[in-house]
Amino acid sequence: MSETIATLQIRTITHTLIGGYNASPYSIRLNLPEFPRAQEFKGLWRWWFRALIGGVLWESGLRGNELKERTRKISMDVLGSLKSASKFVLNVNLDFKEWESRFKKVENIPTDETVSFSKVVPPCKSKSHASFQFSPIPPRLFLLQMGLPQEVAGSRISCFEPGVSLSLTLKRRPRGARISISKLEEKVALEAFCLSLIFGGIGAITRRGFGATYIDAINGCDNEDIKGPVEKIFKEGDEEALRNFINQVMKDARDLLQVGVSEALQELPDFPILSSQDRIFRWTLRKLKLEEDKEVDGILQKMGYEDTEAMRLLAWLGYSTVKAVWKINNNKAPTDPGYDFHTWILGLPREAGRTGYKPVNEKYNRRVSSISLKPLRRMNDRSWNIMVYGFVSKDWPEIKHFSCSSAPRPVDKPIDQAFNQAWNTVLELLR
């Protein structure tokens, strides 16, 4: 019997930054780009498997340390740990020549070239401060290269152009390893892997749309209730198909763990989990269309980017999470006080100079964004289906807000209220 469970043919639809040992997609010393590795997909898969198992156990009534420990144990039993092997093997196959031909080394960074804000975030054209000037590249790329020598800066924002492909083959670990795998366990593992590619991506800045993965086909899979829905989600951007697939995955996980659903409680989970409750796990699909803009395209082409439409989309997604943009959207100037705009929920660290948010305990200075933006499908008329999704959980440190106009003060906005404000603002900017 073949040990292969399925082979997923995927490709990227946005620019991809693969970070090497020095966090750069390109090594100046070796004159080589960094390529995707199996470990990257395994990490993404593990994160979503943990969110799935944690969600099913949380909805069954498990709480606190018991929830964390059981989630951790099940995840390690299935996907392995430092002490035990995973029940599955993941092989990544790619054409290095194809990937190398799609790598664009950025050598010219015109940092002084800006465009009016309305060109970066189109829904704000009518706002009173839309004439403010912004860089046309995504804000994360701008920060990555800021203040660095030209060559080093270029290596930090060089990337693979959209459209590179690879295959991911999921296999059972050989029987000689004395590992028992049930058909349901195999199915749930594959479903979680598909979820990771529906919602996630390859490389860095994936929560802002970079490295977006698109599943072209699932081959060798005898579970038609996985293959059919997943391919429909990508090919049609079908929201109902995605909703049904998530429900199916959670049902299969409950059957695997032999748990039910308890009465819903109002408390928040201790870590990000999948849930049937919209206040815990929320997602929606948006359709965005980019108009042709020769000025912005010219600046991006001068930098070396070939697919300017995809890069402009990434800029739009990135700027929708920036506090200065939120201010403009509310007819304020970017320099106006912004204490009431709670962008800390979109990830830490979040500071510039003497302003921003800092954890009271510097040990907890990093926390990923609660809201992510994933391009799901690209259409021929410069339109895109964008997945906006987010998790509401309690694992946020105590935070202080720093401002030039006032003394540092604690952030007392409840997590769920900050999430709702950010969610509504991002959706308003993505229309």
C-alpha cells in the first residue's frame, strides 16, 4: 500500500519573502536567494492543527492548564516533538531554476518618491487629508529597508515574484516506525494542512498578504469531501464552501477526540483557537479591484518589481492596518493624537520613535496580529478575493501607550472591543 495520502499542487499569487539566517530573502555574501523549506510548512501546519484541536477542546468545556496541556499533547502525538517523530512525513518539491528565475533583486530604492495617499488606499479618496504623501511600497517593506545602506536595504526587500509553484506531498510515516495512524486521524491531519494553506502563506509578512498560497489541485486523495470543497474554495472564492469545510473539519476533529459541544460561555480562550463562535474566530471574504495607475507602477518598476498590481495590492492591505491611515479615514491628520485608535491589537512591537505601544514587561515585547489578510484568489480584471480573518484570545501582555503630547498611560481597552474596532476599520478600508 502506498504511504502517500495526498499531493497538493500549489503556487504563490503575491510576492514572497523567504527569510534566511540573517532574516533577509537574499544573501549578499553568497549572492543567492533563500528558498522555501519543508520546516516552514510544518510550522504553519502545526499552528493550525493546534488551533483546531484547542478549539474543539475549548468548545467541549475544557479550560485553563488542562486545555493547554491536552492540546499540546495531542499536537505532539500527531505531528511530533523533540522527543518523538511525527506520524506524517511532508516532502516539498520545487523547481529551483523556476524559483531562481522569478527572484527579483532590488537594487534601486527611491525612498524619496511618494504618492498621494488616495493612490495607496483608494476608499479614502474623499477624505480631507487624502493628499498626504506616502511611499507606494507596503509599509512593512518600507520599515525593513529604512536607514540601511542601499545594498543591504535592497537585500531585505528583494523577493520572489508571484506565480512560482511547488508540490507538497503528505505521507504516512513508514510502518517500520511502529506508529499507528487511524483513517480519521489521517483525515483530520490533512484537513488541518489544507486550512493552513487556505488561511496562511509562505515566508515573512504573510499576515499582511505576502507569500499567499493558492491550491491548484489535490492529487492522490481518496477523501472527496476534502478535495472537492478545497478546490472550489480557491477556484470560485466560494464563501459557503469555506464555511461548510470549516464546520466539517471541526466535526471530524470532535469525532477523533470523542468530545461534544458544551454550552457557550462569554469568557475568552487563553490562546488563538478555531471556533464556531464568531466572537472568537471571525472571517469574511472581500473583493478588491485596483485601477490602473502609471505613476505608482513606474515607481515600483524602477525598484525592480515586475508584478506591480500584486505589489500595489500588498500596499493597500498593509496600509489598512496603519494608525496614520486610520486617522485619515476619520478625517484627522496623521500627526493628530491617536490614543483612541487601538492598533496594538494588530501586533507588537508597534512604536515609532517616542510614540506607540510598549508592553509593561519587556519580556513580552512581541505578539502577532489578531487580524490577518490573505489574498485567496486573483481574477483577470485586476480584482482579488481577500480573506480577512482574526482570533480573539486573552494572551496579550499589559500595554502602555506612549505619546509626544502626554505622559505614558496604560491601555485599558478590553481585548474584544479593541478587536471589533480594528476589524470594522480594516473592513471599511478594504472596500
